[in-house]
Amino acid sequence: MIPRIFQKKGVGLNYFDFYHFLEGLTKYDKWGEMIDETTKHKKIKNNNNRWHKKDKIHQDFKELFNKFKNSKLVISYRDDGIPTTTELVGMLEGLGKKVKIHTMNYQYVLSQTKSSEILIVAN
């Protein structure tokens, strides 16, 4: 599952458009057929999965966290995402997790604005 980050403005940032390096490593034998050669930055072909629906994103995170409730979780997230960091922490604490937040101010290479990168660690 590859989340789409929904910023507070409601604009979705699709993981496939920018951060697909790990996806390529995990599916290396299929990498050639996954690349969209028609795009400037050689994006991964994007099948419209459930993570691309803003009205379902809260439920998707809840299901993901529940699936891995017996695991330690580390989530890299942007401070302007939907759900909010507070909402994500609430979901994790609702599963009995102890949560620590680490924040780093950051400007993404392709972004005109500064934001914070949030690292959520849940045990």
C-alpha cells in the first residue's frame, strides 16, 4: 500500500510521482514494465488504489495500523498531511501504542514551501 499524502489544502501528493525508489527495489524484476515512459520524471504507472481517495484516507490508516498493531511502527510523514499528525497519534494510542514524535524542518527539493518532516515512532 502506497499512501497519497493529502495536504491541508486538499491537494494530493502521489507517492508514485516522487518517491518510488523503494518500490523499484521491492519489485525489481518488474521495474521496466512499471515505468511510465511518457512522463518527464519517469513516474511509476499509477493504478488508482484505495490510498488515493481523500474521503477514505482516515479509515485506510486505521486499517493499516490495526493490521500491524503487534509491530513497532515508524512512519515518515509531513506536518501538513491529512490526517493530521495528532489524528495519527490518536489512532496509534487507541491501539495501546506508546508514541514518540520527532520533527525536522525541511524543504523538499521540488517544493516552493517549507514544511516539517515528522517521524512517528510507535511501540
